Amino acid sequence: MANIRNLDPSASPLDYYGSELRRLREEAKLNQDQLGAILFCTGSLVGQIETARKVPTREFSERVDAALLTGGLFSRLVGLVLKSQLPNWFQPYAEMEAKATYISTFQAQVIYGLLQTPEYAREILGARNEGVDLDAKVAARMERQRILDRDTPPLIWVVMSEAVLHQEVGGREIMRAQLAHLLRMQEREWVKIQILPFTSGAHAGMPGSFTLLRFEDNPDLVYTEDFVRGHMTADPAAFREGSLRYDHIQAASLSVEDSARLIARVMEERYGDQHAMA
């Protein structure tokens, strides 16, 4: 049976997307199964998206645009829909992240979000989010990464603790793919990755991860998180302190070239095929 739940288009971006999908599908005189066949998905999925029970992907949206000749409407809407799947407290940061011209971050425990593979992100996001729509959460994180493919992407300089490479998230295959992804990303001239080695001892990043955002037309920001929510401030004193700490962390880290070699070595020695056969 077709989903016929009525939506309030003003309730959320997801509701608006669903109501527009239904409206344009009906204008095209297609039922849900017929549109699903054109999109290479089930009519049930079309119905779930039309009733805001399922979050659409960017691929689905592009196929809808092609099938219904919408002029790119759903490809534009899906960005808003996926952004709305981010935690409310995180959305202001994501908006500023997308505007930044220079992002520098220290990550003590996990791979930086903009450099995560979907599989790694799923493990991280699912660790304490039982019952949530993980597909939607992962899609939202991948949507954030689209800033890396802009014509003029931000310069991103990432320093990560060596511990991040050894923390086995999701198993060896996921970690091997994640570390391989880091090496591929480092080939982009605007992405730099350094590893803070275990041998550095006590360092300026001991209090935890943080991110610095720099802009052309906005005040610089420093962002931190605790286990409840994130904290973003444009306070100049806080930004100066973050910048100073970041400089000290960078100075204690391996060079970009040596960091790439360490990532490759850990990938082969810890997560390679020979390790699996041992």
C-alpha cells in the first residue's frame, strides 16, 4: 500500500523534500512503484522519503532530478536535508567550517571527520547512537566533505596523534581502507597531514582535540568538544591560545613526508594481509 501520510512542508527540510517529491511525482502521473523502477529502487523507499521517514541520499536526489526533469531542485535540497541531520549544536560549526579558507585541527582520538571514509564514520557514529538512522548520519558527514571538492577548497592542515592510527575502529579492513584514504588525500596539495608520534611524550594537545577556523571576511574561530556538545568561540584570547598550542603540537610532530611513511607502515604492518594470516 502506498504511503499517504500528510506532511507539513514547513516542519523541516526533510518534510519539504518529501512533499515536493510527492507533488512532482504526481504531476508526472507516476505512482511510487513506477518512479522507483525508474530510479532503480523500490516504491517503498520512494514512499518512505515522501513521508519523511527516510533521509534521501545525494545519488537518489540526482536520479530524481534526471527522471522528473526538475532542473536540479532535489540536488539542491538534499544539502539542506543532510545538514539538518547533524546535531543541532553542531550545525553552526558545520556552517562556519564550510566558509573557512584555512582549517587546522589536532585530533587526539579519531580520524578528522572531513577525512573519514563512510565505513569508519559509521563505526564512530554508531558507537553511542543506538537506534538512530545511521545511514542518515553517515550521509550527513559525507556531505560535509563536499567542501574538499570545491573549485577553491580550504587549506586543511591536520595533526593527529599516532594513537589514532592504532585504535582499531571497525576491524582491520576498515582501518586499512581508512589509512589508505589518508594517503590518497595527502596527495592533494591543499591537504596536509602530520602525525604526533608516541615518542613526543607530554605535549600541548594533552587536554584534547580542537580545531581552528580562519576566514577572509569573518573573525577566526576556535572549536572544541566535550562528551555532550561542541563549543565555538571567536574570542581573540582563546584563538591565540589555540594557535600557540597548535604551533607547539606541529613542532613536536613528524614532517608531512615522515608522517605519510608512518601511516603507510602502520597500514601494512598492523592492518595488512600478512598480519591477518599471522
